[in-house]
Amino acid sequence: MDVRNNRRTTTGSSVVTANRLLDGRIVWLTDQGTWSVDIACAAVWPNDRIEAVIADTARHQQEQGVVGVYGVQLADQEAGIMPLTVRERIRAFGPTVHPQFAPSHEDTVHV
């Protein structure tokens, strides 16, 4: 079981995240099996399948140029992909106080 996200429910959905080995950037697993710095590009899985996705992805993480693969529970919202916890929202969207310091997705690089 993914111990980093102990708030995951049996229902709902999650995305997979990691840090890129090259520069430490936070990345999100896409439907194509690549990694994006933009959470909006992340593939969404139902929570009853996410552990298998995490396990499979973690087995190949270094080959894919990432480390620290884990799942992030999403809030039940219809406004797109929104992490449930504040910690993961900060990882996804940047600081909560100074939006000008948020990561730019214009330089998105898919690994």
C-alpha cells in the first residue's frame, strides 16, 4: 500500500506523481506513460486500481528518470484535477501566498 497518502479512500480517484531525477521537478504520470510538470496532463485512475498503477510505475521509475513515485487522492470536484490535501495542491500549483512563484508550465518537458 502507498504509505505516503494515508488519506486515500476506497472510492474516488487519484493521480500518480514523482520527482524528476534530472532536476527534482514535480511531475505527473500521463495517459501516454510519460511525465509532465503540469498536473492537468495527469492520467486519473479510480482508487481501486491506483495501487497497481503505483507498483508498476515504481518498478520502472529510474528507467523513466523519476524517483519517489506515489499516488495523490483527488478532491471530488468537477472543476478538473484538484489534489485533496493542501500539501499536494502546493506541489501541483505552487505557493499559496505568492502566485508569481508558481511553476511555469510554458516550459513543460515530457520525459
